Amino acid sequence: MTQRSSVACSRCRRRKTKCTGNPPQSCNACIAVHRECTYLEAPKKVLVSESYLLRLRAQARSNEHSEASRNNLSNHVATAGSDMQENLQGNDEWWYDGSKNILMNAEGEQHSIGASSSTHLVMRMNPSTLPIAYAAPPLYDVSCLSRSSDHSIPDLPPIELCKQLFQAQHVFIGSIFSSLHPDDFYQRLDYVHSKELDLTRVETRLTICQVLVVLSLGQLYSINQWTNNQGPPGFSYFQSALDVLPAIHERPSLQFIEVLAYVAYYMQNLNRPDAAFIYIGVALRMALSLGLHQEVAESGIDSSLQKRRTEVWWSLYSLDRILSIKSGHAITIRDEDITLPFPTFTDSPCISSRDIILVKYTELARLLGKIGEEIYKRRSHSAPKLISSIRDIINSLSDWLQFMPEIVRSDLSQPDKKPDRAIVNIYLLLYSCIALTTRPLLYYIIRKFLDSEVAGVSIRDWKVGLSENVVFLVQYAVEAAIQATALMGRAQKFDMIATYGYLEGEYAFSATLLLIMANAALSSSGQTETSIGEGLGILKGMADRGNHLIRARHQQLLSLQASLQPRDNANGSNDTGIGCGDGSSTYMPNDAPSLILPQSFHFSIDDDPQLWVDIANHCDVDLSLDSIGGSFGRQ
């Protein structure tokens, strides 16, 4: 019996007869009639998703623009002749004009390919070609590097309770994780509750992991009394979340970035700043690989997808700067490497307070990065550069406050009203930025006066020998710390201080430390004493409820306070000597406009030249508050 070939030759295919051919050998039928036997490869069908097809069409349309740009560049080179080099030396934008750095891989995910990549050069020379390095599949079976799917998912609370836990964490940190909208989370929650989960799929594991981390943060911010020795509230959910977290070598995605950011923040709440720094770094590098930091033409990406990409990027941007700077690390990406426009808002009466808060929070995060780069970066300082950076940042912080929309400012104007926690967050971040900016100056002046006391040299008035603007800057920093403790005291009154909240402890410790230092070295006052007591009370409340890290920090401040005797008021009057307020013990945080700089404030190195030279030469204060507290405590 003649065996039929799986591939028929062209002649047998036309005659619709059996073919015994075995390419490239001729079949028996063609040999019998002395005909040439040829084979044509049958067309293959490749199935792709509709969304991927639409994206390819959109990219094809955008490539037409790239082709036109390339032709224009070629024509310019052909006609410019010897003048081309001169033109290029005066303007380097030609290299970037018309370039498309956002390309898609085989799964339809957008990726960024920088101008230094050879693939980018090929795309510039021939925009119609495929980005082979990204379109080709990996050189391994992806299932071989996947984690085992043999994991047990813990029983989840009822859906309504899960939604309450989401809202609990959203109230406290929604201004940071602004990209995860409630409806999106509820949809993923329904999926985890109702579907037969396939843990071999990365997308499924990410969804489960995100739900579990959100629940863990929900418990962290809603349970204020905890005695479990294994970890803080939500720790068991967090353990399960790490168990299903995909490996970082898996394909990056927007949801993967969101999940890593949540994991990083919970790690920070566990007092694992090293792990938090690593996770947020991986998330940010994933975002860079997807080109979230780049502005993309609207024709290239769907508007709803672009909106989500933008929200994920700015949430990640703010979190990276907060975790990095607060832990004393360098930021992951500089502002000059970001081409995506920074978020802004208009003066439209229809704009919501949420949109305003997100913009104002991002603005402060941007200034926080500038503080870390220009004041605390490990490099040689010069007095002119240091004073220029401090002046510019303080002016920017004052402008930030001055142009705060009334819809946000009015929330703090009623002392008996429960404030919006998101608004509390942005004001506390403002006060923290002021403290970080002025810390080298304040630390140097206080250290100098304490050293003089040890040497037996009594200085009656700390202001002697300092310019009016330097004195004002010291008072400005103390005033911000007073306002920070007052605002946190108001939040505590309405049960809005989370026992295990990382930022709550950080802000309270920072402000109280600054006030203890100022009260001991400069001039003691009733207002600073009251604010110190309020700050210590907030920390003690967190410690008594089970936060052992805050207990250690609270004890550190008590030891420091005992070793530093408050300095009596030099004039013996009711003048506080420090702070810009009126010294009233009923100080309320709605006095924040007092931190808007007066028109007369303008300091330069000419005010106190030797002072700034000394500060620049000894600017070894890092971002770690514990190191500063320990430095004073050892004296």
C-alpha cells in the first residue's frame, strides 16, 4: 500500500491525487511522467488576540509618521552637504525627533527601547521592521523557571469585609497608591472569590498576591491593638502573598509593578527598609522597561491604557522618593530622565479634592528627591551650592503652600471637624520636607552651642552673630515641627493614627527630635515644651499598643531629653525665641499659612560667609534620624 505524504507536491495538489513525495525528493507520480516535482509551503495561520491586533494597527499608523520623519532626515542629509555637521553641532534634537521608543513584545506589552540600543537604531533606519529582540520568544521554556503552583491560598474574609479592609488602607495611603481604584480592586476580589484559580498563570498569581497584600495593609491600618509575636496585623496574609508572588524574571506588567510597590510598602512597615528599597527598585526598573516614564503619542496607545500607565508611574515615583530618602538611600531615577509631563491641575471649579491632593503630593515627592540629591548626596559640598539649594527648596515649599487651593486648605480650618486623612498626609510631608531641608543648618548651630556649653563657654543668646535671615530659617524649621505635632495630635483625637503605620511613627519621631534639640540648645518655651509632650505622647500611644520599634524610638527620645537640659529664655521674657507662631499653647495646624515666606526673606552666602563654609565642610549629616539622635545622646 502506497503511503500518502503529509506534504503534497504542486502537481499532485492541482490534480487532487495522492502524493508519495518526501520534500525535497520527487514523488513517484512526477518521476513516472518525467515532470519537475516542486513543493510550496502551505500558509500558516497565526492566532492573535484582538487587542494585540489593534495595537499592531496603531503602531503601523505611527510608523508611517516615523517613515516620513526618516525620509525628511535623509533628504536633509542629502541636500545639506558640508553644512550638516555644523547644524548638528548646534542642535542635538535631531537624534530624538520622530523616534518611537515604545515598542510591543509578542504578548502585546509596551516596552521601552532607548536610543543607545542597536534595536532602536534598526527601527530608526527601517521603521517597518519588527523589533526582533523583543518580538522573539525567550530562549527557554518559560514553564521551566516558573515557581511551583503547589500553594495553599488562605481562606479570605467575606467580600464585604474585604471591601472594608480596602477602604481602611485607602484612607491612609490612597494618596500614594492612587493607581488602584476601588472598582478595579473589587473586580479582582470577585475573581479571587469566585473563580477556579489556575496558579500556573502569572496573571492569576499577581491578582491573588495583590488582593492579599491589600488585605494585610487593611488590617495594619484598622487594628490598633495587637499582641501577636509573629508580626503586626495582616502579617499572615502578607506571608501568603509572598508565597504566590511571581519571580521577578517574569514578564513585567502594570499589575506586577503595582504588586511590587505594595509589597515594598508593607516591608517598610515591618521595619525592613533594605527589603523595601530592593522591591521598590525592582518595580521602578520594571516601569522603566515598559517606558512608563516617557511621553507617548496618543495614536500609539489607547487613552484609557495611557491614563493607567500615567497613574501607576506617578504613584511609583512618589513611593520611591519617600522610601529612598527616608531610609537614607539614593533615588532610583532623576527628574531630567523623565519625559512624561508632571501632573498639574487647572483652576476649574469642577476639579475634585482627590485630583488636587495627588498633584500636590507628587510635587512634594519631586522636591523630596531634590533634597536628597542636592543636600544629602555623598559628594563634596561648596557653600554657594549648599545655600543655593536650601534657598531654592525653601522658596519652592513656600510657593507650594501659598498656591494650595482653598478646597484643600479649608479642611484644616475647623478644629472640631475630622480632617481628611489624605490632606493630613500632604501637610505632614510638607513639614518633613522643611525639616530635611534645614537639618544641616539646624544641626550645625545646635551642635556648636552644645559644644560651647561643654567647653564652659556660656552664650546667653543663640542669635548673636547670626544674620537675620539665618535666625528666621531656624525659627522656620522649629515652627514646622510644632505644626507637625499639632496636626498629628489632632489626627490622634479622631483616631486617625495607625499603631503600626510607618509614616506616622516617622513624622512624630522626626518632629519631636527636632524640638528636643532646639529646646535644649536654643531657647526653651512653653510652646515647644507642649509640642514635645504631644509628640512623645503620640509615640507612647503607638508603643503601648504593641509597636516595639516605636517603643525603642520613644525611649531613645526620653534618654536624649534627659541628657539635654532645656535652655532658659535668654531675655527672661515671654518671647519664645524660636518658632514663628505666637507661642500660644492652643496652637492649631490651620495656622499653616505662617510658613509662607515673607517678601523680605532672601538670604545668601554674604549674610554669614564663614557659617556656610563651615556647614559645607562638615555637612556629614545623613538622612537617618536614628544616627542624629544617637549623635546627641552620646555627648
